[in-house]
Amino acid sequence: MHPNKDKLYKMLVDEGMIDELGNPTQRAINEGLVEVASNNPIERFKAENPLFAHIPDEHFKVQNNQVLMDCYAVRVAATTILNDPSATQEQKENAQSLLDEVNKLDHNEWH
């Protein structure tokens, strides 16, 4: 199933789940439909980048207020995009390029 983004957006606004900017409403938060990210930078990063949400936290770390990820996390994200039928050609090309670069790196490094 591939929902139309415009229709989904309109429905969520009409239902009061998000505002016109796409932010969750207090109602959505109160009803538990949306979780508010804590002050944990990794949780915030994953909330802002749902592509990484299912990757275990051990594959992320914070250094100088920046969230870094290991090669496993980068590889999972790139592979997810490559296998997504709704991804654009540009997204797939970028994911393949990223995957090619990760495969050249020391897999013990953080990126």
C-alpha cells in the first residue's frame, strides 16, 4: 500500500493529529499517538530520522554534540533505501554511493 502523501497530510491535519507545519498536536501527544523525544540526542536523532528508528542504540554514539553511527547503521539505512520501491532514483543513487563508501571504511570507526 502506497498512500498519497498529500491526502495523508490533509487527513492528519483534519483529525487534529498534526498542525499545518506537520508538527504533532498536543492532542496527538496526550493520546499517546506520538512520542516526544527526550533530551537524549540519540532518541531525538532517531525521532527526526525514522529510517534509523529500528536500529539498536548501541550502533550510535554522541561526540561533540553530534550523533555518530557505526558502519552497520549506515549500511542498514542505505540498504533500506535501495529496497524501498517508493524511493526516488536520486535517493537510490545516493544510498548506493554511501554504501560503496562504507564498504571501503574500517568497520570499527564511527561516522
